[in-house]
Amino acid sequence: MAGSSHGHTPAAWTGVIIAFIGFCAAGAFIVMAQPVGFWASMAVVLLGGVVGGIMRMMGLGQPKGVHPVHQVTEERETASAKG
């Protein structure tokens, strides 16, 4: 994905950082044999996805048409329609 802007948004960074913290905490709680802490940490992982999704809906994510993959697909569809 070199040269793309995939994931370079506040929504993506925030969601991934929250999920990463939850993932690390869950790993620590597994080693300490603390199931309640593990499940609480897994809730934090899910919270990261929810927060990222909400931020994207608020306009802090990447618009669909900006990503190069969408542009290539549109160009191919246009070329095949003319074809």
C-alpha cells in the first residue's frame, strides 16, 4: 500500500490505538489468569471499533471516493463500458 493514504485519518488512528491498548491489556490478563480483566479488555477492543466508526460518521474518516482502489475500479468500469 505504498503511496496510498489508507488509514491516515483521525478516525483510523484513534480506533486502532484504543483497540491496541485493549489487546495488550487482554494479553496481560491472560498471562495473569484474570478472566474478568481479559473480558473487560476485549470490550475495550470492541470499543475501539465503535469509536472509529462513530468518528468516521462524524466526517473524520476517509471519504469513499478518495482511495486509489476506488478510482481504479471506476476507470476500469468506464473503459469496459466504452469498449
